[in-house]
Amino acid sequence: MNAEKRLTAPDLVDEIRSCLTVANGWIPALSGPDGPTGVLENAPFSEIARSLGEFASTPAMPSAVTQQLLRAAESAAAAVSANSASMYGHLGAAYAYVLQAHRAAIGDTTG
């Protein structure tokens, strides 16, 4: 039996936000010094969704990462305007795309 706990909507938001934070997010680090700066640790989800789109259009991003971040941005934007019944699905999709972007960034295509 799988004893892993399902992430809640706030957990998903926190996980996505942590990848984008100014201080230690891997996405801002990957975008280089001329890329967007990232978000603050308490940024609202609407800002996180916008930031994903900004990073996806950063020239320094590898194309495989860009593709996944674009999908994450689309899912996050859908979550911002979704009703509560479909918001969780959009958040989950955004998080999955962020994870895929991270795998692409480190060169792991086995997942």
C-alpha cells in the first residue's frame, strides 16, 4: 500500500513557488543574470503564474525547459481563474510540468 500523502493545493503552490524564489529558486538561477528575477517567498499565485511565463520566454533557457515552463505557465494561469472544483487539477498539471522542466534542465529524460 502506498503511504505517500497527496499534496494539497497550498502544498502544490508552495512547491511551484519555491522553484521560482529570488533567493534560491532553480528557475531564476537557470535563466542567467539577464533573466527575470523570480518571486518573493510570499508571492500570490497569480504572480507565480505570470513569472512562469516570463521565464519560459527567457532567451537563456534551454528549449526543452522552455517548452515545459510554457505548459506550466498555461496550467497555472488556468488555475488562477478556475473554480475550486478544477483548480486542483490545473495546479497539479503546473507542478508536473515544473518537475519535467527541472528534469530537462539537469538532463534527466528517464522520468
